[in-house]
Amino acid sequence: ATKLKDLDASKLSITKATKPKPLSKPEDLVFGKMFTDHMLAIEWDATEGWREPRITPYQNLSLDPATCVFHYAFECFEGMKAYKDKDGKVRLFRPEKNMDRFNKSSARIALPTFNSEALIELISKFAQLESRFIPDQKGYSLYLRPTMIGTQKTLGVGTPQSAMLFVIASPVGPYYPTGFKAVSLEATDYAVRAWPGGVGDKKLGANYAPCIVPQQQAASRGFQQNLWLFGEEEYVTEVGTMNMFAAIKDKKTGQKELVTAPLDGTILEGVTRDSVLQLARERLVPEGWKISERKYTMFELAEASKEGRLIEAFGAGTAAIVSPIRAISWKGDLVDCGLKANEESGEIALRMKDWIEGIQYGEEPHKWSYVT
Ligand code: PMP
């Protein structure tokens, strides 16, 4: 048998759009609604491997109704951003982390894996081509959505013999255009997002649709997001589509600790989570903080809150970088997360946002910022 071809960035062909789209005013951008002029697409099949990558005008896909993605959810995706620095250069943030996760997600649902460096190179070319869509003000970026689908036409449940990887891009504004707005959460105990042995640590489309009804439920009671708990112990796992962090003072010693749940298979391996942890170990430990990846429960948070030891809490993810939390509704109680009435963010969340944003926009030279 001939060896399957791996993804090869040097084979890229580009067909430019003939009618460039008008640009929206930056302040009118709505997340994920407007797309750029082009898309990147690469087909794969089990006999040949990866075909030549193509950048074409943004267009509809044409798929047979029997295609396996529509029936058995052969779909996984990534979420990452391209930023424009003050010199007009387009930068990615730790793209190799997204590629690693994308490959792991894909492999878990029997879709093909690919050479990460080749896809970073292709995404870089794509982001550069769409550079005019990235407003050059800080806070703005180009959201990139790499997606992989199984394209085999069959209702037989089995390994897809063909697949397609595509990347689309949507210009986005700052998550909090007028500064931070702390959110309130509903601790969800009646529905479970992920479980040991499951696929909660993979970015599969199938993990997201079932979270919308609990999200609607929380919203109907006035809470912006779900806080996903797990098990009888009510371990704190994630918040909406972000990883969760809490800053707590120890009951006996007063030691300040920044805690997040461990990667035990039930937590998405967030790029922002990893970045927050690394920066915290580097910059907060010298200030006396302890940084922990460990299991913690809703009871522990509620007790710390009652005793005035819950310093702050925030979510962490690509969309907002950090999202400060004001309160968590749990068993009919409102657990206060340490913000004063006139405050929208704690100090750690604010500093993390500044640090990470500084790196993303190339203000602080750092190995995490990838110049395309
Ligand atoms: N958890 C879930 C369930 C998510 O969908 C996301 C967004 N990808 C995150 C956490 C945060 O991950 P990241 O920092 O890589 O955006």
C-alpha cells in the first residue's frame, strides 16, 4: 500500500474572492455573525490521505444528506484568535496548543490527524490574507474556527473513510466593550456536562448542544452561565465554556491559594487555563501565592465565602480571557464571590487579563506570541 499523504502546506492554492465584502464598523461586530472573504479547506480520504489545501472564496458546503456528520456527530472544532499588533503584524497565541487539542479531539472520534506545523502555517497564510478584517485596536481580533467533519456518505455506523478540515474566520470585538462586567452563575447539579471515561476533555460539537437547555434554565432564573458540578461531592468543574478559577484563603494558615480543577478527563484543557497557571506560578508564587490544580467542591467555596475567605473567582477562556464572577446560586443560597458592590473584577483576574493581552498583542515579547 502507498503511504498516506500528510498535510502539506507547500501545496496550498489560493483562489481570491472577486467581490470583497464591506467591513463592519468595529463597534458593530457581533461574535460569530460576520465572516471574512475566504475559507481554508482540505479534504482527506482513507486511500490517499490529505489532499492539497485550498483557500477559496467563502462558500456553502454541498453534502449528501446521508453524510455521517449529520447523523453520528463526526465533528470536532477549535477556537483561537489572530491579533494585529501596533506594527500591523498578525499574531497567533500558542497555536500549537490548539493544534494538539484538535488532533486529540479528531483521533477520539476516528477522524484523521494531521501535521500540526503544516496547519499552523496554513492558518497563518489564511489569517494574513484576511488581515484587513482585523481592526488594529486592542481588544479586537479575528476569531478562527478550525473544524473537522466526517464526510462519508453512509448510514452505517463506522470509521469515516473521508473527512474535511476547514477553517473560517470572524472578526470580533472585545468581550467587554465597556470594561469588565462580573457575571452570576447557577451551580448545575441536575445535569452533567462530562464524566470520567467520557469525552468532556475533547472539543466535540456533541458536547455543546446538550448544554444549551441547562443554560436556558439558568438564564430564565437570571444567571448568565452554568457552573458545572460533578458527582455527589459536587466538585466544581467548569463554568459555561470556560475553565474555573477561585482564589481562597486557607482556614488555618491564611495561605492564599489560586485553585482550578485538575485535568482528569472531565475538564477541557483550556489554552487560557494553562496560560493562567503558568503566569501564576511565575508571577504570583513570588508574592506568596500557592497555585493548585486539585479537586475542590461547591461546599468548600460556600464555606470560604461565608467565612470571608473567598477572595475572588473567575472563568478563563479564549473569548473573554477572564470573566469575573460575582455570585453563584447553589441550593437556594447565593454564594458571594468576594467582589465589593462597586467592583466588576478582582485583582488577579484583572492582572491576568493585562498580562495575557499584553502578550497576545505583542506588547510584551513572549514565546507564546506567534508572528505569522
Ligand atoms: N471549557 C470549555 C467547555 C470550552 O468550550 C472552552 C473554550 N474552548 C474552554 C473551557 C476554554 O478553553 P480555551 O482557553 O482554550 O479557549
